[in-house]
Amino acid sequence: MAKRLSGLPHIPEIASPAEEFDCASYVEGKALAYLATKQVKRLEIKEEIANTVLQSMMSRVMKEERFKQPFVFAKRGNKTYKDAGFKDNLIWESLLHFREVENYDKIIFVTVDSDYNESCSKEFRAKWNKHINILQDENNAVAEIQKNYDNYIK
């Protein structure tokens, strides 16, 4: 692309990235730097609980729990997505097994995905004995936080 555009008079010389440039490492470094400036927690499944998480995930797709949120088979139009809930479930299990939850009185989970519903909230409360707000809009999360600070100040 750079070579094709380089002959045009109004385009300054465009340099191609070096062949040894590692795009994935660059993007990950930028993402980690961004997260370091925000009060955002990066969820990850620790190796020591990986088997527990796997067992929990499997129980969602086996027997009576096969339709338990957020692991559901999605149907959009006339097409069925068999893995539609897998990533949702992985995110949910990461949150359910995130030990730092113990350090907070209230959890706000922002996602545009509607698969996280009231049954997820009940499951979270049962596990952690803490309230969780599952919101689909960042502005609602900001409003919820503001409301909490207003109540605290009063």
C-alpha cells in the first residue's frame, strides 16, 4: 500500500513498518499502559483455580444447567451460534472467581451483552454475599457511582 501511494505528489513518503515489528506485543503493551492509568481490574483465571473454573463451566452446559445464563446457545435470525455463550461464560466465571471481590462493598459490571441477567446477579450474590449491578451503559455506571458518593456524603 505504501509503495502504491508513494508516487502520488500530495502524499508524503510513507514508511512500512519493519518486518520484525511485533504488532501483538505492541498492542498489549499499549493496553497495559492504558489500564495502569485507570481504576480498572484485569480479570484473569489463576492457574491454581483453573480446574475449578473448568468444572463450573462444564456444569453450565451439561444436564440440567445447560441453559443457565450466561452460557446459552444463541439464535440470531435463522442461524444458531453454538459457541455464543462460551466467551460470556468465561468472562462470568472469571468474575465469579476473582478473589479481589472481597475488597469491595459493591460491584458494577458494565457490558453491552444482554446474556448477563438477573439470574447472574443472584448467582453472584449467593457466592460472594455482595450486590452486583450489571449495567449495559458506561454512563449508567457513572451515574450509579455518583449516586453512591452522594448518599455517602449525605
